Amino acid sequence: MKLIVNLKSLEYIQEYTADGLIFSHAFLTDEDEALFSVEEIQEIVQYTKLHNKESILNLNRLFHEYELDELREYIDLFIKMDIDSYIFSDLAIYTIFKGYNLEHKLIYHARTMITSLQDALFWKSKNVKSVFVSNELTLEEINSIVHAGNIAIEAYGHHQIFASKRDLLSLYFTYTKNEERQRKFKKYTIQEELRKEKYPILENHHGTVIYSAFKYAILEEIQSLDVKPKYIHINSIFIVEEELLEIVSLYKKVMDAGFRESITKEAVKRLAEIDPNIYSGFLYKKTTLVKGDNMDA
Amino acid sequence: MRKIELLAPAGDLEKLKIAVLYGADAVFIGGKKFSLRARASNFEIKDIKEACDFAHKHGTKVHVTMNIIPHNEDLVSLEEYIKDLDSCGVDAVIVASMYIASKVKEIAPRIEVHFSTQMSTTNSEAVRFLENEGYERAVLAREVTLEELEVVLPNTNIEIEVFIHGGMCVSYSGRCMLSNYMTNRDANRGGCAHSCRWNYTLEDEDGDMVSPPKQFHYGSKDLMALRYIPNLIDLQVASLKIEGRMKSIYYVATVVRSYRKLIDAYYEIQNKDKLDWEYYETEIKKAENRLTSIGFFEGQVTPNEQLYNMRNEIPTKEFVGVVLEYDASTEIATIQQRNHFLPDDTLEFFGPDLENTVYTIGEIQDEVGNSLDAARHPLQILKIKVPFTLSPFDMVRKVMGK
């Protein structure tokens, strides 16, 4: 089991105690986190090789036809750097990596799509390295899916819960003639009229993303899983680096101690002190199938 | 060159029959299991059999939606269900799960597997993945532009299906968890609460309100790609999909018939400048009750494609009845009432083979010949005299008062 985290800055890279570092380039991801230039990525990869850490490039957005040539150029460039793993959600990435016989370096992370053991096993049969399970699962469901043997789970942080091609903030500011407002890369929140929680919303070069209102945390539950996940991931978005480094250290300490009870409890307590609003997502909350009428099919 | 398929929604057997008779080449329906829109999924296996029998008799194909993102518990009876669909004669299933797709191919290789827009397939390399897996069709993401389609189509070898009319998710389909996070209702298993259409307040990082309270909206208008049909035909798109299994039989009849006429006219005339665009648009407005836009067809959306004022459209015509039978010797039409109308009202009759025909009716009688001062009871059987031939499933509408 490896602890992987989005790298926030090169400056403090040596402070990251995680087993793997996730990084990306603004063209390749819709997450406004861990973004670096090609030169910086080269530096990060060299660092990971020197320090026996896994290098993981985030390619996890959907790409459009007009972007494919540029995507192929980037992939070609990064493959030459001998990056260890690549997180993807667009099936195009699989096709392209298969062309290089490098699909075994891929980690599938489409956020919503892996909700059954059978779908996880499908991707295992496609020879990918790992598969992130959906964040919408109960602990019982996760415990079933980990039997696939190559599972990755989100362990801490805000979840991206919405991704749109539309520039929703720009559109709204244009509509309301409020165009002087900064739109790109600035964090706003939305609050639904009947709810108290506020959801972070960000616009970037690829559209608009919305994140969960609160940070999710799973730690002691990991120990209870029948099969240990291949990766557990700490998502660093909206977390200041100093705090992030402490959280990573807490997780790492628990893992290194083999989830010894006293150390785990101490870490859980500290996580709650760092952010009293952390919650367990859907781990103990089964979703309902109240019938709606979304725009299928 | 194979003629493009017009694919229509059917929420129940009545809607299916209407869609078939009004010109759909294929219909999509939802069974009780595995379907993303379970509220509109009224088809038991026996109904699916009846649907297939009726549709096939008219040369129409039946696609069954199985496009949930399944949890373990959802997959319990999958194999039995696939066998049932196979025995019903279903032509295709629409899926979003790789596992469900693979099981369909394993158990019923005769059935085509179409990958749902829930997969958000946005490019030719992603289509190639599905092609390499041996599947027959990709339903492209509604974010794909016409310009992109012009590149995707020549670079793919499996069938491409494109949405042309109906509701649009504002997020990439299948990638939205708003409903689940806000209401515990799982959109990817049929529980979407339409959270994207609610009222929000937008704040900046300092907590200052950027929008007036509860006035930040980010939902999408519905799609109407009428003007792009000739382009899609020229590009050899395989199928044009109308969304809306929850819609009424009147909506289905009106929208399907309009696109049917447009497609046929374009194949015949081969010149989009000579098509009577105003006619098709006017026809659709007779049933459309939502604001529509061109979605992504021209590229990134503008405020015109967004749903900011939250109002609905009012159809220009109201559906008042469906024809059950017509006696040519007495010129008496038997009609099932669907909305209020009066003696001496001017009504418009239309049908699969009946051009719009306006006629001012006279007396309205009930089933036993009593004269009525109004047709006010839903589903009441009525008789009116009409001096032109009508057929079962023809419909009657009247101009809405403003």
C-alpha cells in the first residue's frame, strides 16, 4: 500500500513523506492543483527517482478532438521522462498508451465509474496498474471492491463532484454584466438556498469544477479492509502546504506502524483537530435510488 | 449510403406506439432494472416483448437502456435480464458500465452494445477504445461541437450517435455527483435531483456575496439541433437521438414527426437552403415547454445556452385529444379527451399521414350521443363530426390563449 499525494510546490518537495507524488500540467488536468511547467516536471521526476518515490502524472480530464494532437505531444514528451504512473479518466488515454505498450502504467480514475467489483476487474483485465473506486461508496462496498487487488482509494481531502465544459462563472458574470470579476483560477463558493454548506467552485481553462463542501477522511477504516488498497490518495486542493505536510505525515506514520491502534487513534484525533469539519462521506451512508429524470441515455 | 436513424424516447407502451407511428426508426425504452431513469422505466419483460413485436412489425428497432453505473448489488440478476432481453428480440442495449457491456456480448452477442452518453465520449481515440473492444456504437458527449464531429466521424469505424433534442446535463454526463452529495440521491443510478437547476448564492473567497441571494443559476437550457440535421446527415452520423422518456405522447408525436419530416425532406431535396425551416420550428414550438438552445453545436456555449431566468416556454398549441377511430360513412370521429375544448372551437388535426388540418368543429357528443357544452373530462370518449378522413393515433390540438 502506497500513500500518494498531490505535490503543492517544488520548494518543499523534500518535506513530503508520501510514497508517491502526483503532479500535472495545466493542459492535462481540470484540477487546479499540483500544476507545474514541463521543466519543473522534469525536476520532480528526477527527484522521485533519486529518492525512490513513485512519480505520477495526472492526465485525468476529458479531452476533445481538437486537443488530441497536443495531448499526444505531451504524452510523448512525458513518456521520455520515464514517469512511473499516469492517472487517467478519458478512454483516449488508454488507447494512446496501449499504442506504446505502456497501459500497465495507467491508473484509472473517472471518479464515478468504478462502483462494482466487476467493473474494477474489467480494468484489471485491461492490464492497468490500479483503479480508483468511486467516492460514492459505502465502506462495505469498498471492502468488496478491494478484492480486485489493484484498488486505489481517496483517503483525505475535497472530492471533485462536478466537471463541466462550460465556463459557468464567466457566463454568469457576462449575463449579469459583471465582467470585471476575476473568473479563472479564483475560488468561489455556491450555497443552495435550503442548505448551509458551501461548495467550492472554480473555473479553469477547461471549464468549471465543483468540489465537496467538506474534506473527506478515511484512516482507521482502511485497516478493516479485507485487502489493502494499492494506493491511498491525499488530495491537497484547498489545503495549505504546512497543514498538508502534517496530514501526510500522520497517514504515513499510521501506515508505517501497521495501523497500530494507539498511533491510529492519535492520528484520527489530530486530523479532527486540524479540521473539525472532516467527514466520512458515503462510508456509512447508503445512497438512495429515488427516481429522478436525468438526461439519459 | 444508409439512411440516418431517428431515435425516439418511449416512457411506456403508448408512447412507444406513438413514436413508432410518427416516424421513429428506433425507440429507446427503460426496463425495470439497470435503467438510469427508473421513473420513466415502466417496461416489464412482457412489455418489452410487446414493444419489440409492435416496433418490429413497423420496421422500427428497440434499444433498451441499461446505463446505470452499477453497484455490486445492482448486478445480481444481470445475466437473467440479458437473456430475457435477448428472447424479447431487443436490438440494442445502451450501457455505461464496461462490465455490463462485456456480459451482453458474452451472453447475447446478437444484441448491439451502444455506449451511453454517460461515458462522456468526446474524441475519436475514446471511440477507438470502444471499437477495439468490439462494440457497435458510441453515443457522443453533448459537449462535442459540429466542428469536432467533422473530424471524429471520418476517424472512427463504429456507429456514432448524436443527441439532437431534449434535456442537457450542465456537467459532463456521468461525472456529476451534485445530487448524491446534496440529497443522497445517486444520479448515476437514476436518482438525479436536478441540483444544477436549483437556486444558489455565489460568494467569493472572503465570503462576500457576488450574486444576489439565491440568484446564481448555472443550469442548461434544453437542446434543439434542428438546424444542424443536414450537417449530421452529410457527416454520416448513424443515429439522431431525441431525449425525453418522461415527455407526453403529444410531445413525442410532435417532435418525432417534425424531425421525421425534416430528415425525409433533406434526403429528397439535398439542399438545406430550400428546406422550410420556419415550418419545422413552428411545429416543435407547438409542444415544447422548455427553453431550448443549440448547446455546443457552434462551440463553447454563451449565456444564451444557459438557463438564467428559470422560466418555461408555453407551447403554442394544446393537445386536446387523440383519435381512436373514424367512421367514413358518417364522418364521425371518436376521440379520447386529453384537455378541455368546446363546441365550435377551431382545432388542428395532425397525424403520421395527416398534414396539419385546421377545422372548426360543431357539436360534441359523449359516447352515448348526449350533446355536451364542453369536453371537460380527461380520457372521456367523445364523438365529433369531421369532414376528412382520420386514423387511429391521429391527434387534435388547439391554439393556446395568450
